[in-house]
Amino acid sequence: MALLEVKDLHVEFPTRRGVLKALQGINFTVKRGERLGIVGESGAGKSLAAFAIINLLSKPGRIAGGEILFEGKDLTSLSHKDMRSIRGNRIAMIFQDPMMTLNPVLTIGTQMIETLKAHRKMSDEEAKLIAIDRLTEVRIPSAEARLKSYPHELSGGMRQRVVIAIALLAEPALIIADEPTTALDVTIQAEIMSLMLDLCKTRNVGLILITHDLAVVSQVTQKILVMYAGHVVEQGKTADVIPAPHHPYTSGLISALPQQNHQGKRLYQIPGSMPTLNALPPGCPFAPRCGFADDPCSEKLPDLLTVKHRRVRCFKAETLSAQGSLS
């Protein structure tokens, strides 16, 4: 049985102008110890999928359909109380800005001890020992002394390590990391991702990594889910998709990576921009930006087809793959 199984997930936002369909028919699974990358531009629905899993959708957002099965339980049917026992306990989330996660007026130790005692019956001293152990595990030097520090006294990379340590406090089965290295420089980014990879392997923890950086996904994850305007456009094994994308949007994201361009040449970018939810075009939402689109693409949304061991939402996936037009 999969640790997490998302089935036909739909998320909507009712407005005065009508219902905005933010996620449409999302399907994926994560096994214990498995690492899934969810990628796409801003507004694709990556973070929204994560918030739906832990039931933190901003009002008036709502889950309009589908199932989210975690350890055999459908999270969409749980009460607020039951969901609180899972969120931060069995499922932990790491956000991109640690200063938005950490309380600036409480010490690191206070925040870690309070988190532990919210999910476990234990004394302050027992919680302190576990907190020190977690800080040591994420390679923070002088862990016991850091318990007395306030968030502003730590560097950005150190604060993100603290957030990871807090996520590990209750020994979760699944970690959702939403752009965890965006605010960090390249060297610290590599250290943080290496740390998360090691923790997943040693603890057999499932990981959902949400990012726009395909280079990070290629190094860390085993499976990839590419999203565009609330739809999954390509999904499969990372080792299959990154070298040979079958959807024009995935190909465009890969071509936009700096390492794919020659020195002295202008960096590639996908023409146009992603449509807003209240102005989605008929047919394939990527059609207005796609160099391969023709009349059918503008008239009907393609189904997710199985092409060479992955799922692709494109009428021309098989043809373009056979021709090598995207590689």
C-alpha cells in the first residue's frame, strides 16, 4: 500500500464571477522512502496541491472532489481535530521562508519543545533532549547552545536547518517541502538538499519536493509531476522524463535551465505567460504558448496518455517523441 495516494483531486475557489478551477483531476502516489518532485511555474498549482493534502486551503478554497489517502485514511473526510493529529505529526511541511515559520519572539528551544509536547506526552526535559538530537541530526553545531537562540540570531541556512529539525521532531512518515531553498545562496541550497536526501534515505521518509528548479529535481527525486494551469501535463520517473521530455511545456522548462544554454547566447524562455484561472483558454491551456499546437489543441483538452513509461497530456506526445522533436 502506498503511503500517500491522491486520486482525481479537484480544488475550486467560488467567486462572484463564478467558480475558479484551481486543480483538475490530479493523481499521484508516494511510497515510504520515495521522493516525488512537483514542478511548474508560479500559479501552476504546485503549492495548492500540498495545502490540499494537509487541509490548509485558504478560504473560500475547497476540495471539490477526489480522495487523499494517507496510511489508508481519506484525509478529506477527517474532522479538524483528527487532521491536527496528523498535520505536523505524521505529515510535516517545510516552507520556503523559515522566518515565516519560526516565531521571532520565542527561542528555538521553546518552539521545538512546544511542538513536541503538542503531539507527545512528555516532560520539558525529555523534549529538550529530543530537540538537541534533532538539531545535531541536521548538522547544527553546538546544538544545546542553539536552543537558547532566537531566529534572527541565525543565518538563513541555519534557520532552514532548524525548520527541518522541527519537521523531524515527531518522526513523520511524509515531508512536504515547498521551495525549501529559494531564499538561500547556491552553496547553502546544495547543502540543504543533500541533508534532506540523506534524512529521507536513513529514516525511510517519503518526500514531496515542490519547486520550479528542474536541476534540483533531477538530483533529488525519483519521480516527477509537471503541472501547468492546474493540470498534470507529464509525470513519470525523473530519470526518464528529464533526459527525454514528451510534453512541449516540460521541454521548455528544461531548455530554460542555464546549463542548457551556450555561453554568450541569450537564455531561452517559454514565450508568453501562464493564463490566470479566470481566463483559461478552451482546449489545452498551454496551446497559446506551444510551437506545436494546431486546431485540435485549441478545441479540446487532451487526456493523459501513456507514452514510453510516463503519462503525458498532449495530442502530439507520441508523434513528437518518435520524431525526437523535443529532445
